[in-house]
Amino acid sequence: MKRIVLSLAAVGAAVVASAQAPTSAPAQSAPAGTAGTLPANIKLAVINVDRLVTDSALGKEAFARVKKVADQKKEEGDKLTKELREMEQKLADQGASLADDKKELLQKQYQERAIAFKRFQDDAQRALDEAQKKELEELQKRVMPVISQVGKERGFTLIFNKFQSGLVYADDAVDVTDEVLKRFNTTIAMPAPAANPAAAPSAAAQPKPTPKKPS
């Protein structure tokens, strides 16, 4: 299975129409201007990748693991938030009556706790993003062979993601990478045109040698 940019551009208009169908669209002729780059007939299909994540058994398991990480980080964040609010309230209630050194110490502790909370938020978001990325990559690795198998069995040429318009399956017959690469390599291998040299003086314009007189 190969992903190709050129095919995306060539059948983009056809994909818009085919996205209205739940599974597939009728075979269509290659769009104008693409002769020689696509087969005469291409069979398109669309797939709702979001549903694969939310409705599949593996997707639900992956979502549950990500949610577990999110719930854990939320619980830790709620605890830190409560501590900050308690310190804020203490400063508001007792700040005026505290000695300057004790008030300064309490303010310093609050600032340190606020910085730690901000650091926790950044770390928690990073951990959640990494967990989600890991689960989605694993899910994609498991589902791509199934998409490819369905595409081959049902004779689809291209399968697109319905909502992101991303190519998720392509028949090798529409992959023109080798042809483009060959032509590109041939083009850059050709010597560049030589610069036009300054016009040399013509033979008529050149002075003729003076004949020697007989001795």
C-alpha cells in the first residue's frame, strides 16, 4: 500500500461527491487533465475513521486507557488546586494580622506552590498527549491491514478518511511515484544548456592576411 500526493490532487473533486455514499461510489473516469496518470476507471470509497476509534472494541479499550490517565491527572490537579485556594484564603484572612516576616514567608510558599502547579499542568498535558498518541498509533497499526484487505477484496482503488479527506488506502495501480522519480532523475541528469557565447567575429569581418610580394 502506498500513499501518493498526486492521486489526492487528481481525484479530489470526485471524493467530495463520493463522501455522500456510506461505503462506496460508482466507478468514474479519470478527471480531465490526468490522462496517463490514473486508470480509466477508479473505484472510490470513504471511511469514518472516528467511528473506528469510538465504536470498535480496540478503540474503546484505547479510549478507556487514555481516560484513566486523564482521570488520574485530574485528581492530582484538583488536590493541588484545593491547596492553593486554602493558602489564598489564609493570606486574605490573616495577612493583615501576621508579622511581616511570617506574611512574607506565606507569600513565598504560595508563589512556589503556584509555580509547581503550573509545572504540573504542563507535565500532565504532555503525559496525556503522549498516551493518546501511543494509543492511536497502536490502533492505526492494527486497523490499517484490515482497511487494506477490505480495499483489495472489494476492488476499491482508493479509500479516503471521510472527515479529514486523508488517503488511507491506495491500489498500487494509481501510484505514479516511480514514473515521476524516473522522469525527474532523467531531467536533472541532462546537461544544462550552455550559455550563449559572445558572438565571434565572422570570417568576412576578420582582416585578410596581406599577400607577400615575390622576391
